Amino acid sequence: MRRTGLVLLLALVLAGRLYAQGDPLDRAEAHALAGRYDEARALLERWWETAAAEPQQVEARVRARALWLRARLARDAAAAEQDFLALVLGYPTAPEAPEALLRLGQGLLAAGDTERALSYLERLATDYPATPHRAVGLLWLARAQRAAGRVPLACATASDGAAGGGEPALLSLLKAEQAATCGVSVPAKAAGPSTGAARPAGESLTGTGDFGVQVGAFREPAGARQTASELRRAGFDARLVHVPANDLLRVRVGRFRAPGDAAALAHRLRDAGFGAIVVDDVAQERPGS
């Protein structure tokens, strides 16, 4: 009986400690939502001091949330970028990671660092296909591609985003981006390009052209091979490739002359549960393994 009581007491103490860890973050977020930013920052600073003293006591999900809150409350862009990066690199499965990638892309594009913005927005599109931030991520990816002078690619990305439907205001922005980059007006009921819509999922999409669809880029070959196998089981003709000046192993599907065809395939891949972005450097690929 005494042993049972001791176990219960220890469980209550542990639960109290976990609550104490989470409570300052709850209060910091409440202060931030109310516009009391100084109070929120002070709470977070004290939380980080405690976490530094006992790092092994802090769960990964709690640390990820703390990074997210501190990044949102940062006084300058460099500090926010540092915490967003720590979040997406250290805790990629955290629920905050997709929006952290989005904010990194938005901030870097606003600062004129287009290439880095592209890298984070592309990762959002491929690594988090089910995120509710997918459509807005595609909008910002299309904007970054246009800023980089890759207008046909921006057209394909905006078309892919517009084909997905969604919230009316965001869909309107995607269609406006589509019209600006594709050079045509987009009727209200035209969700996206029709090219490729009738192709069966099992068809081998091969040929020549600059455009294709990338489903992932991996440092570890095993991850790339597994993704390619999953695509083939789903009926898609996947290949492993490298591109110049980069050692990542990429998983791609399709070769097209027209960006609209690539956008249609990207949308089908998303419907099948895969992350996907249109790429325009297929002609520069070299085989990977």
C-alpha cells in the first residue's frame, strides 16, 4: 500500500513538473496574443534559463514550441531566422515546422535573398504535402521563382496551387499570380491547366524537355530509394538524379516541354499523398543511384 502511494506521489510530482514547464509558454503566448510583448519575452527568457539548467528534462515538442514562440517575438529578423532554422532543422516533425519554413521563405524573399527563400519554400512544398500552409506556400514559392527570373516555373507553381482550390481570398491571389506569370487571364472556374489531366497514374511520363516534378531531395540515398519505390508502387515512373553544384539525391517524375503539363502531374502526385514541386532543370540532370 505504501509503495502504491509512493508511486502515485511520484507521478503527481512529475506531472506537476511537466505542467510547470508548459505553463510559462502558455502564459507567454497569451501575453503575445494580447499585445503584451515585453511580458511575453520576459516569461520566455526565464523559461529558457530554466531549460538550459536542466536540458534533459525538456521534451522535444516543448522545446520546439519555445523556439517557435521566441522566433515570433524576436525584435530583429536575424534572431527570428536563427530560431526558425533551429526549429526546422532540429525538430522537423514538430507541428510548427511547416509554418517556420513558410516564414523563413517570406522573410528572406522580402530581404532580397531569393535563392535561400526558394530553398525553404521548396522544402515546405515537398516535405509537408498535407500541411494547411501548402497553398500559401505555393503562392510564395511562385513569387520567389518569378523574382529569380524563372517565370515559366512560377507559372507552373501558381497553376498547381490554383488547381487545389481552397479559401477564396487565397485562391484569388494564386489565380492572379497565375495570370501574371502565365501571361493569360484565368477565368473564375478554371482551376488550372487541363493538360495531362486524363493521363492514367501508371503511364510512364518520359520524353524530352526542361520541366519535371521533384518529390524529394535527400542526403541519405536510402530515403531517396524508398521514396522512389513508393512512387513506383503508386504507378509513377520515378527516377533518381543529381543536378550540378549540389550533392543531394533527388527523386523526380516526368519530363515535359510545357510547364503546365508538369503542374498537372504535380497536382496528381499531391492527390496521391506525395509532396511535389515543378522544376525546370531536367536537362541538366545526371543519373543517381
